[in-house]
Amino acid sequence: DAEITQSPRHKITETGRQVTLACHQTWNHNNMFWYRQDLGHGLRLIHYSYGVHDTNKGEVSDGYSVSRSNTEDLPLTLESAASSQTSVYFCASSESGTGNTIYFGEGSWLTVV
Amino acid sequence: DQQVKQNSPSLSVQEGRISILNCDYTNSMFDYFLWYKKYPAEGPTFLISISSIKDKNEDGRFTVFLNKSAKHLSLHIVPSQPGDSAVYFCAATSFVSGTYKYIFGTGTRLKVLA
């Protein structure tokens, strides 16, 4: 079955370190997204991509970057981790065009100490 | 500016009764709306959706209503079951300038009491 997987599922890192969260989908979806979930804020969009070599900033992109070198993967990098980036991160993907369902991974819990 | 709002952070309902979860949006360009269910320590899972050309969509116990003039949608769960206890997110998308994004609300925690 097609799926979307995230790794690591849990990570503790120190302030200032670079961290990369991996996201891999086997649906061959063009669109991929990264969200963070925080209490009181719901799911907020960090970055998104509509295809290989395409990346776009979401509403909370500061301190994060993504790259899309192939269809399947959209890694999220925290350039210099900050305590404010302690959160649950969800990767998601969907087919192109409007009216399509977005599918989520299981989440990556990141703690910055 | 919150484009998609869920003003009720939590809701408790007796088993067997109806659960009504509400969502308001501000962007009239949104053309597709979705509801997701999220259990603790899991990713959100798709529940039901509705296109802006419709005002109702049903799937088993779940019905979504869309009132475009009021920029309001609601999710009805009938009858509610304890397994429905979860956080529910509404989401909206729009196809603007050849791109689109999914914007989510802040979620409503539903608790179904046995």
C-alpha cells in the first residue's frame, strides 16, 4: 500500500544544532507539505512543494528550509534549532489540482533543549 | 489572520447523541473543504470533504454542511460513539494563481461519553 513515512518519530536536540526531519511518500504525489501542530494554533503550514525543485514558504517558515530533489522526498531542515521549534511536525502529500485529499504522515516529535 | 476558525476548543456529547462541530472561514476563494480526525500520537486522517458547489455531503454517520453565504461549515456525527473521541480539524483550499494550499483550523476536541 502507498504511504507516507516520517523519520525520526522522536528526537531531542540542543539549541543551535541543525536538525533534518525526513519525509518519504510512495503515492507519487506532486504536492508535499510540512505542518507543525501546537496547542492553540492547530496545524500551521511551514513549507510546501508542488513538484521537483519547487519549494514555497508557508505561514511559519522562518528558521526552516526544504528541498525537493525527487518526487518522493521532502526533508525539512531546522538550520539552528530553537526552543520555539519544539513541536510535532507532520508531513503530508496530495495529488495536483484542487479538490484532492491531503494525506498525513504519523508525525515527528521534536524537543529542543 | 486566521482564515479558518474553529471557535469551540472542546465539545462533550453523550454516546448515541448528535455531535456538531463548527468551522468558519473568511476567504471566499476557498473552493474545497475537508474534515480530519486526529487521535493522540497519530497523524490526522481524512474524514469527509465537500466542494463549494455543494451544500451537503454524507458518508455513513458523518455529514458535512456548507453554507457559503455565511462562510460556515459544520460536521455532524450521528450517532456519536466513544471511538469518535478525537481532535477534529477543518481545512480549506483554494486554487489561486495556479497554486493552492490547505489551511487548517485550530481543532475541536470531541469527547463522547459512554
